[in-house]
Amino acid sequence: MSTPRSSGLVRTVVGVVLVAAVLYIVGGWFLSFLGAGNEIRRTATTVDLDDRGAVTVSLEGEEEQRAQDGMKLYPGDSLATGPQSRALLTFFDSSALRLEQGTHLAITEAAMGEKQSELGVELKDGMIWISVTDEKAFSGNILRFVETPIASYTLSPRTEALITPRSLVVYAADGPGILVEVKGRTEILIGEGQQWRLPAEGEVAADLYDYRSLLRPSTAEFAFTEESRRSVRRGASGGGQPALGGSMSGSLLTVSSPAEGASIETPTVRITGRVGEGVMQVRTNGYQAALDPATGTFTQELSLPDQSEVTIHIEALDALGMPIEQMTRKVTRVLATLEPATISSPAKNGETYRTSQTELIIRGEAPDRAAGIIVNDYRLQLFSPEKGTWSYLASIALGNMKQGTNTYDVVAIDAAGKKSDPVRLTIIVGEGTEGVVSSAPSAGASSSVSLATNDPLTPGVLTVIGPTAGTAHTATGSSLLIEGTTSAGTDSIWVNDYRLQLYVAGKTTWNYIADAELLTLKRGKNTYTIVARDAEGKILDKFEYTVTYTP
């Protein structure tokens, strides 16, 4: 049987053990919070300067001084490039960052730990190109970030990107991409092959994904990217020049197609080739190609810009994402002109049609190579290039037609997005005779030969019976229908040298629309010379009718 004394001793021992255990756990957590077990040391960032322009540096916020090639920078130091000057920074993990001219940047974090490291910069103004090493090339986890006055960017391994305070161009990135955070907004991810650009002015949309699009760097951005890649390559090789400029085959990179100077008639070109040992990626004009490690072959379908001469840059990259061999191909793109579409119904190209119907179907034909038809900025959804014809429903109920004058501009578009010249049909919805009307006094089916100017053969057969019978009328409305009679021997009726399209030979009645919107009726006095001609074009009768328009 245990004594009271021994029981008390046991309780004391157990209590001490429990206290020690709690102290150990809490103490371990506290030390871990302070960084214990993850020994951290401050690291230097190396500066490499171009042989042009002036670059200044500020150490720990002190007065700026001229930077020296090869100098070391630490957190709290900043660097600024002037006009025509650029600088390259190399960090402890071999990641590289290059400053474009007119860029101001500060190093905020450069700490290497056994388990966790941090690398951060603050981009105050300008543009930087950054290439992040592959995670396999560095032990431990690294948090890499770029802060700007507008947004912050958290970088993934194997990132290659162009960054400004308001934009991000992602050439490469592991996983889902680069995390973007704008103050007060939901975080978004911008993946490989995408770009994100905030507008320079105005309010920012609620959804930041509205500013995301496919990768399309500007000419200046692409030139800076190419120069930065070469700069890193020179540094890695101790100053040697990379294999650039038009070689057809190298020890690590062979391009099979397209051939140098090839003529390309399609909007895209297929790039194929082989790579040698040590090549982990292939990039064409900034886009990553599909590489088969087993066979060492690569392919890439590249969209071509609308220009006659296109240069294609092909790069072989190592495990760090650095170019180890590069070459170019120059190809010629055949930019064939796309013929305009044609309108066949209810009238033809350039004509004006009057109707009292609430809807009409506009029909026509598409030119060869047309991939789509656009009517008033609306691309027809049911158009089939194989069929070659198109139709469009103009309807008051659908809201694409209204009372009064309606214009329909029709444009053909090819597979590359190139548009033809537009053709136009005008439709007037209102009362009046259904059919084609004049769009201008000189428009219409004028004779292509000289018309006879003989004296009338049968004078007195032409008359005007409306809107006022006789020779004159006073109008207050903006449109009126002039109606009249003629003889059965009439083959054509002409009004101010315009041949009436709806008049049928032998018919004894005729009409003509005078309309202010069609420019066939103007304010003040309007004289309409009406001529009836026979089948040989000779004048049967000639008559003048005057309309005084007083709106």
C-alpha cells in the first residue's frame, strides 16, 4: 500500500513532466516563429551594367551615386536607370532581373534560409524583365514577389515575365501562373501565354480578369525581352556571344521548317525541328513549343502578323530557362486582297430600296476565301464558307431596322481576320411604292452610251397626274411620289438622267420618289425633267415638272 508521502511525490513528478512538455511545445513554436531552425542569412545581389548610359544607386536610402559594374546590393538599396541605360541583377538563387531604361527599383528582401527563403523587389516606376530559376535548381522553398504602387505579383518557379506597375506579360510560369493582387480587389492568376494590362486612365473594372488576354507583347516589349535574354546568356557564358542570326542548324537546335525565305499563304505557320542534349524547352517568338523529350523533336503553330515579311525567333532553353542556342527564320507572308461581298436582294450594292414591310431578308454572295460575313458589326452565325451565300434578317421587331432610312454595310472577313471593303444597301421603311428608288439624282442605271437628243417624236404623251396634276406642285413633307402616264410605245422613262428601275416597257403609268433623305428633293425649287424613250433610245416626249419644297 502506498503511503501519502509517496503519492505526493508521484504527483509532483508528473506535474514537472507536464510543465516541461508544455514548455517544450510552446517554446518550439515560439522559436520557430522567430526563425529558429531555419537559419537565415542576408545575401547580396550582383549588378551588371550595360556599356551605355548612366545608372545610379542609393545604399540604405542615402544620396544617389553612380553605380559600379559588379557591385553588390542588399535589402534597402535601390537602383535607377537613366535614358539609354539598362542594368542586370542576379540574385542568390540565380534568378535574373533586368531593368529597362527609365526604371526605378528597390530591393526589399534577399534572405536565404535552410527551409524558407525570400526574394522581393519594389518596382516604383518603369519596366523589368525577370527570369526565375526552376525550383529543382534550388533547395528549400522561396517566396518571390514584386511590389508596385498599383499591384503586387507573387512569382512561381520557372517564371519569365515583363512587369510594370500596371501590366504583366507572362512568357512562362509553372503551375497556375502568377498571383496578382490589386489593393482592395480579389486576387487573380495570370497564366503562361497570357498578359494583363490595366488601363492608363479611368476607373478599374470590378473584375480584374476583364484585363486579361492572350500573349501579345508590343514590338518594344519583345525587343527588350530578346535583349534581356541575350544579356543573361552572355553573363552565363562569361561574355561570349550567343549563337544568333539566321544559322540553319546548330549543335543543340535544328529547324526543319519553315525554310528560310518561304512564302506563306496561310495565317499561321508550322515550325518544326530537333534539339540536342540539355535542351529542356523551345520557344518561338516568345511562345513555348511542344517538345517531345523522347524523340528530341518540337512543333509550334505560330500566328503570323498582317505584314509581308515576318521574322521568327527560335530559342533552345536549358533547365534554368536560359537561352543556350538561338536562330531566326525570315518568311514572306502572301497577303492576298479579299474581294468585297455582293448584295443581290432585295436590291444590289449601293442601291436604295423602299418598303412598307416590317422585315426583309437581305441576301448576297461571299467572295472566295471569305471565312465570315459581317453586317453592321454583327458577324453572321449561320454563314457557311462552303455554300458561298449569306442572308441577314432585317426586322423592326429585332431592333435592327426602323421606320425611315436604314443602312446596312456588309463586309467579308478571311480566316486571318482581314476585312474586305464594305458594300452598302439602304432600306427606307415607309409608305410608297415597293422597290428600288434613286439614291441620288445621278445614281441608278444611267445609259453607258450617249442618249439621243432628237425632238420629241410623239409630243403630248407624257403627263403628271400627281401629287398635283399639271406642271407644278408645292410640297411641305420631306417625301412625295410623282406619278404620271405615257404611251404604250414607251420603252423607258428617265427622270433627270436616271432611268426608272421599276418601269416596265409598254406600261402606260410610271412613278418616281422625290425624297429629301435620298437627296432627290431639296429646299426651294426642284425641276424634274421627265423623258419617255422608245426601244432605240429616241425621245418620244419630254416634260418638266416643278416642285417647290417649303418644309
